[in-house]
Amino acid sequence: MTNPPVSSREYLKPPITEVGVIGWLRGNLFNSWYNSLLTVVVLILLWQLVPPFFRWAFIDSVWNTPAEACRDIDGACWSIIPRNISFILFGFFPDGEQWRPGLAMALMLGLVIFSRNRKHWKKSLGIYWSIGLIAMGTLMYGGVFGMQVVETARWSGLPLTFMLALFGMVAAYPLGVFLALGRQSRMPAIKTLCVVYIEMIRGVPLISLLFMSSVMFPLFLPEGVTIDKVLRAQVAIILFTAAYIAEVVRGGLQAMPRGQFEAADSIGLNYNQTMRLIILPQALKIVIPPSVGILLSAFKDTSLVVIIALYDVLKTTKVTLSNPKWTGYSTEAYIFLAVLYFICCYAMSNYSRKLEKELHTGR
Amino acid sequence: MNSKDINSIADTDLRPSTVPFWRDPDKRAIVFQVVALLLVAFVSYYLFSNTQANLERQSIATGFGFMEKEAGFEIGESVVEYSAADTYADALLVGALNTIKVSFIGIILTTILGTIIGISRLSSNWLLSKLAAGYIELMQNIPILLQLFFWYAIFYESFPSPRQALNPFGGVFLCNRGLIFGVPEAHAAHAAMGWAFVIALAVGWGLNRWGRQRQARTGQMFPAVRVTLALAVVLPLLAWFAYGAPTAMDIPELRGFNFKGGVTVSPEFSALLLGLVLYTAAFVAEIVRAGIQSVGRGQVEAAMAVGLRPGQVLHLVILPQALRVIIPPLTSQMLNLTKNSSLAIAIGYADFVAVTNTTINQTGQAIEGVALIMLVYLFFSLSTSVFMNWYNKKMALVER
């Protein structure tokens, strides 16, 4: 009996059905009879759905025509977007001044992109953001450098959406941290207050808080005092978001081992010092990824202000659709908005996942 | 020094006898809490007195007396009999029932769809898994309100009028008046079938208990689930035959501009249900996926090594452990669905919030109205947490 020469075994290629495209197909789509069946059924379904949609959206569609040209086509009338883009994005902001919210949003986008990099997470980042927020506020409100004053009642569209989400998060975070600390407190009265607040807010829908801000809150104020409608909705969003942040932060606090508290006690730190120097820096680091998740849902939830008639980007779209010229193209307009929201939210959720991986390195 | 001396030293309070109260944590805590409570009381009193003054000036009566008055508005759809001549209390009840209706159906459909998508996400079929992943990303990253508007617009703008209604299956019509389908004509057999089903479930529950006790005693297993499923099919069928097997159907027919007969599901309800189910199912899918993945591979391998069949592995090893991880976040998603159903107001479905809003606009009773909304939803969420606590206690790992 002779063994085959070693070299011939080495050069034996794997069968063609195990590598390359065919191998991949066999391994991932047709590896058993029911998987093959499933693949075929899914492909048939896709064939039923995708080509007609593609035809509607790209082949039979028009992209930049007057409304009249849309009446006698079968496809999508994307013209509604470019023809109304300045109203959808900026709402009632005066026509000649729309570069201001545009610039403010560009500034915000720049700051967000700058903050993505963890190397920039220093004290200076806070300063940049403060400067940026003041600059954005000035750009929006005007009144200096010869810019016309624009009242908050005319702030609408995308800048309003971003503002409600951003300030909602920035103001809610400290409040949420205090609520979480209060909930962990050994003082019964403080603990009860915080628990009641958190559980109550988390138990009701945001819409009830928005109603509270729009129909109930004016009754709380002394005669003659009125607070701006946008501000009231903003406060409702802050109060709502804070309860959710409190629960996330509590998770971080509970994840702290007892040894950390005991070590802080043994070197003689008081409560404030323990929290500020030992516990919170570690606990908050753990909860960064879920916090981005909260920012994400706060961003999505800002769309609810439509119901109390604030002109966020969803409301401006609806107003556009109620114009008789453009009635009937809701699908196109909503798809455009969905893409807009999707880009923002997907970037956030992706970032949150990336952070989770990066920060998962032990404390 | 003997032991007595040491004890006496330990007993002596080493702190100086007069500690200023701001250095004593216990006393400081009391002061702090009293200040906090006073602050809350003061703010509440301030708001309360303002409110009283405002209400008096606008001459709005406080209290729930308005509930007895005639509502005077119609409600599009209702589970119970309702007309504009009924009281506000009746209208609010109709709203609450509508909320419960859409949430209940939504929860069942979401659980089914979410489980299917979650399992598809884990499928070894690349195409299916990627499609499920795409679905989850797409749905989670678009606000629910926008999705509701979208489905509502599809119903109103893209579906034809009743005369050109789409007819995908026999007896089912889809048009801008909603979804209309045929149902079996009312017959005494249906009640009997319902009872037969309930009896089958009760017997199945008893069999399950008996089977488990017998297994504990003798080690023999009893296929309680399969027997129950068989009973749940066979008993109602027997009842149906016993009543002479009625097959008459109430098929909708086009009369004039609308359909007569059958059951009509309004576009508002359909859009709300569709939006809520598709949105929440994406979150449920992620929960199901995480739950199944949380069961270690070793568990499955060990189960196979002791000779369990694949069905038994799923039933006895994977599911009990995965459900422990799945149920708590699942209940919170169900609660989210119920809370999100309050967005019905945006597309004109008469849920509790929408009816309360109409009531507030008509009577000016803003405080009572918002308080009612909060109370109803708090009731839902508190009862859910009671259930959760019970479940967690029942399912907690018994550690030795």
C-alpha cells in the first residue's frame, strides 16, 4: 500500500460547492429544506413589493415640478419637498432671515460631530457647548449685530425639534441625577418624594404632561403672568425626561460595589465628596450608553408637541399638506420626514452601541 | 488592665458631649427633610391658591359634578351603547373601553409579531435574519406619531372609495372607509363553542397540575400542552356539530356608496392598531432575541447530552430560562403600547385621552380632566407593576 504523495493532497482544492458564492449560498440560504423554502418565499414576497415601490418612487415620479404636473402621473410626487422645503424646515421664521436657523443648526451639528470623539471629552468641551448654545440662541433670537428680533412663537420646524430635544436632555440630566440620588437616600421623606415623582411620571404618557402644560398650567400662575407656550412644553419634556434619566442613573449607582462607599467613608470623605469624587464619576460612565438611548427617545418624543399645536417639523409638514395645492401627497411628505428622523436616530443609536463596546473595558 | 476596664472604655461615648446639631448626621437629616417638605408644601399651597383665584375669576366650578351632565357630542365608535344624550361619565367610560380595546388587541398581535421577528433575527437564514434586522432598525428609529400619520394617510388617500374597494380575499374589502369583512351570522352555537373553549382550557389547566404532580411522584411525563391544544380544537367543534353545524355567513355587500353587513373596522382604529403593533413589535423582537441568546449554548448541549428531544430542549430548558429574562422588559413594552395608544387623539380615534380632551374643551374642567387621564394610566401601570413583582417573586432563582 502506498500513500499518495503529500503534495497532491496539499493542492487539492475544496469542492466548488463549499466556497465562493455557491458555498455562501448553500451555507446561508439553502442549508436545509425549510431554509430553502423560507428563502424562496421571502424572495417572492420581495419581488412582489420592491419593484412596484421602486417604480413608484423612482421611475414614474417627478422631483421638482409645480403641483399641477403631479395630478396626472402614477408615481410619487416628490416635488412637494423642494417646493416647500423652507416652510417644512424653518416654519414661520421670516423669509429673508432663514440663514440664521440654518447656521444655528450647522453649528449644532458641528458641535455634535466634535463631541463624538471621546478624546475631546474634557472641560473645554463644556465651554465650547456653552459658547455654541449662546451663539445659537443669539442667531435664533436676533436683536444684535443688526439682526431682526424673532420671537420664540415664530421658532418652528426643525430648529424647534432640535431645541426641544437638546434642552430637554441638558436640563433633565442634572435633575435626573438629583432624583436618582434622592431615591437612594437614607432619609425617608426625601426618598418618598423622589419615588413618588419618578413612578408617577413614568406611569403616565407624555401627552398628559403636555396637556398639563398647555391647558392646566396657565391656571397655576397668578393673574397677569403668562409663560410662553414653547417654554411650557419644554418644561414638560424636561420633567418627563428627568424621571427616565433618574432610573438609568439609579442603575449606575446600584452597580457600584459597596467597597467604593466604604473606602470613601474610611478616608473621611463626607456625602458630597463621596458622591462627587468617587461614586458619580464611575456611575455616570456606566450609564452613558443608556443615556444616549434616552436622548434618542426624547428626540422622537418631541414630535408629540404636534398635539398641543406647536409647530415642530411634523406640524409644518402637516400644514403644507393642508394646502389644497399639495393635498394628497402625504405619503411622499411623511417618507421624507421618516428619512430625516431615521438619519438622526440611526446615528444616535449606532453611536450608543459603539460607545457601549468602547466603554466596556472594566472600570 | 482586666477585661472589665476595656469594656468600660468601649462603653464611654468618646464624642464630646455637646456636638453642634449641624455636625450630627441624624439631626441634620431631620432638618433637611423638614426643609424639603416645607418647600414642597409651600409651592403646592402657592399653586393651589393661584388656581383657586383663577377658577373663581373664570367662574369654573371645581369637582367632578360635570360628570353627571349631558355630554352632547357623538363618539365615532364605541364598545357599549352611547349617544350624545348620555352623560360625560358615560362618554369617558366609552373612551376608556376604546383604550382597553386597542391596547388589548395590540398587545396580543405585538407579542405574536415580535416573537416571530425576534426568532427570524436569530435564524440561520441570512436573508430572513437581515430583513428582520432592517425592520427592527427602521421601526425603532422613526417616531411612532409619524408612523401613525403615515398609516392613516395611506388609509385615507391611497385606498379607493367603497365602489372600487380592494378585495384581496373573498368577503374581505379594503377601502377608505376601513376594513370590512364577513363574519358568521349570529347563532346559538357560537355561545356554546365559547363555553366549550373555556371548559377545554380549564380541563387543560387541571391536567397540567395533575401531570406535574404525577411526574414528581413517578417520573412519568404527561403531554399536557398537546392534550390541551387538542381539547381546545375538538370540544368547540363538537359543540358546533351538536347545534347542527351552522355555516351561514354575513357577507358585506355594496349598497349605494357604502357597505352593508359584515363587520367594519374604522380607518382610525386600523391605522392606530397597525402603527402601534408594527412599532412595538420591533422592540419586542429585540427583547425576545436577547432572551433567547441569554440561555448559554452549554445549556442546550447539556440538555441534548442527557437525551432530550429538540422539542423537549425548547420546552424544558430554553423557554423557562429565556422567559425569566424576557417577561419583565416585555411587560414594560406592553405598558408602553398602552401609553402610546394615547396618541390616538392625533388621528381621531376616540380613546380615553381624546374623549377627555373634548370634555376639557367643552366644560373647561382642565384640572379634573388631566387628573383623570393621569389616574387612569397610573392605574394601568401600577397594576402592571403589581403583576411584575408577583411574577419576579415566582420566577426568582431559588439559590441554595
